Amino acid sequence: MSPDTSARSVVDRLRAMTPQQRTAAVRTLAQRGLLATIDTPPVRLPEPADTLTRKQSVLWQLDHDGRHGDFYHCGALWFAPSCSARALADAFQAVAGGFDALTRVVDVRDGRPRSGPAPVPTPVPVPVPAGVPDPARWVRRDAAAVASGPLDPTRSAAQVRAYDLPDGSGALAVVGHDIHLDHQGLVEVLGPALAAHLTGAPPVREEVGIGDVAAWQQRRLDDGVLGAAVEGRRCALRGAPVCPWPTGGDRAGRRVEVLSGARAAEPLRAAAARAGVSPATLAFVAWYRALAAWDPRAGAVPIGCCTTMRLRPELRTTLGNLTNTVVVLPGRQWPTLAGPRLVDEAHQAMKEALGSVDLPFELVFGDGAVADERIGVRFTFVESAPAGEPQPLRAEAVRFAYAKSVLSCEAQVGEDGGLRVWLDHRPAQIGAQDADRLAALLRAELRNL
């Protein structure tokens, strides 16, 4: 008879396993979506913690070592056709104090970077010249210039600009260092908070701050399931092929539009429903097939998928950098698999990867200040909720000149159900002609779903 282990915690049982057993156990928990549910979740602490998340610590080290530039910056821009610049600035100042990430900066104490209190950033009023032919384009270019310039994460969490357009409408740009903010949080947390204030709707309140997340993460890495799961995920990725192209160096990027259309998402959704998987999985399979047909080396390397810890319900209102990269490692047999079998294997691999969303990428994929630039090939799928009531703000991404990885595919399903797919690449590593050929292969895969 096997011994009774019911009284032992999951963490204790994981720690008692051999590395091979732990890898298998973590894989099973991740595939069933249980990895994030068997440990104590983040909670609001009575006093703000000065701890940094693992990502914040790595980004601070990279910045401290002189690796500056817009590669580590984020930003969001909102146009408000019915609001003035003054109203937008007032709304920002009214809601910003409720988010820990906008009220703290990073300083050094006892030789270590720590979070400390700071004033809420003050919006800078910017009049848009009356003579410009396209005021919105002028705003976009100005916001991109600010976001691409020097940002000091030790002085302020963000730079904020309130634009007064010639027609009396306003726009607001919030840009910051990745140490403090991420694009998704700006759009999905700060944006709704601003809109709620402008319309008088119930306020968006932060349930758990980024400092609370950092304190929770440190405890769970030391004595919880995260620490055991990190080693299990490391074992699963150990020996993965290295990206055949340099992941550092010149990061200048070029974007190729692969697919665009108001009804382009319908075939993807229909094919996904027939296969019993998500549209994201099917788009990932199309990207993988295009990569493998284009260059077998590209079809063998780990693929980084951008996701967020806001998948946890308690973190849905948390502002701060909660972006994480989970890694899908293609199976050796994938290039030879027929359609349905490949879809099934990719579906399982994505479930396993997304189940480890709580595990800091910097620990899973390498030690030290690596950030996620070590990933050479990337896939991102974003699906917006269907449009509801008209909102006072229209969000846009602040564009940067770099490519996040050597090769990346980004697919977006908009509020109107339209699908847009892009290929981003670094011309210093992948020439335009080769990238265009890969884009054509991806376009064909998507149209043949």
C-alpha cells in the first residue's frame, strides 16, 4: 500500500520529488490550469512594501548598467473627441494617486534597489500648433518622441502630456520605464479609470498594488510553489535550441502587415471552433508552420508568448509591469505532424506554457539580468472585448522604432471583430526580402485555415 501523503502540502510533495518527477508534476498542474491556484494569492498589505518584483530588479540592473533606450519603455495615448486637454489632465491627477505604480519610484538603499514613495506625475500641457495639417499625427509623433527619449526611473514613474488640439478636443499620453509600467496596464487599467472619472461611472480601484505582488512573489519563491515550479519549468526547457540569430545588437525594427480586414477574424474563429481550440492556438500553429517552412532552424527554437499576470482575478486592476513571457518549446516531431495532430500538440504546449504565467521569465529561461530580449522568436495574440457603450477615450499604442525580437508575429482581434496580423523583424539580422517571404507564408497559412 502506498503511504498516505494527503496531509502533506503540494509544495512539500513537489520538493520531495526528483527533478524528473517535479518536471512532470509541474507540467501536469500547468496543463490543468492549477499551478496558480494551489498557493496563497497576492493580497493587499497593510503598509506598502519596498520589495521589487524579479522583473523590476532585472530591469533596474540593466538600466543601472547603462543599457538605456526605448527598448525598455512603454506608453499609451488616448484621444478624447469630446474632452478638453484640461479635463484629461484633471482626470489623470484625480485617479493616479490610487495606483501604487504611479506613486513610487526605485532608489538604492543599503546597496540594493528598493521601491520608495514619490509624488504623482504632473501632466504637462502641450498646445498642438494650429497650422499642422494633421493634428492627430502630430500628437502621435510627439508622444513617440517623448517615449523614445531618456526616462529616469529613479525620479518619476511616468511622463504625462495633455494635448490641446486646435478643434478644442484633447489627447493624453502616459509614457514610462518598464520598471514601473507596462502597455497593457496603461490601456486596460489606467484607461478605464480615466474614463470612469470623466463619465461619473463607479471608480476603478486597485485591489492589489505592484509592491504587494513583489512581496508575494518573493515569499512564494522562497517557501512556496513558485520556487519548486521554477526548477520544474527550467528542466523542461533545458537543452532547448539556441536562436540562430543574435538577439542583441541593432534592435531597429521593420513591420510588415500580413493580414487586415473587418471580417478577417471570422474564418479564424470558425476553424478554431471546429478544431476545439482557441483562435490564439490556431494563429500560433499558422505562425509555427510558416516559420518551419521558411527556415527549419526557426521552427525548432523556443517561441516566447507575451502574457500577463493579470490573468489572476485579484490582479485585474493592478497597475505596474505585470507582463511576463512564457515559452512554448516546439516538439521535435512537429514538422512531420499532420494538421489535427499538430494543432492538438500545440494546444497542449500552449496550455502548459500559460499555466506557468506566475513564474518569472528571468528565472525560468536564465539567471541574472537577461530580461526577455533573450527570446529570438515571439508570438503575441490580443483579443479585445466586443465594443459596448461608446467611451470618451480612444486608446492607441505609442509606436517605437525597435523590434522586440529578431522575428515576431502579433495578431490582434479588435473590438469590432476585425483581425490584423503583423510580422516584425530586425533588418540587421533578417533582410527585408527574407522577411517578406516569411510574411507571405504566414498569410497563406492564415487564409488556408
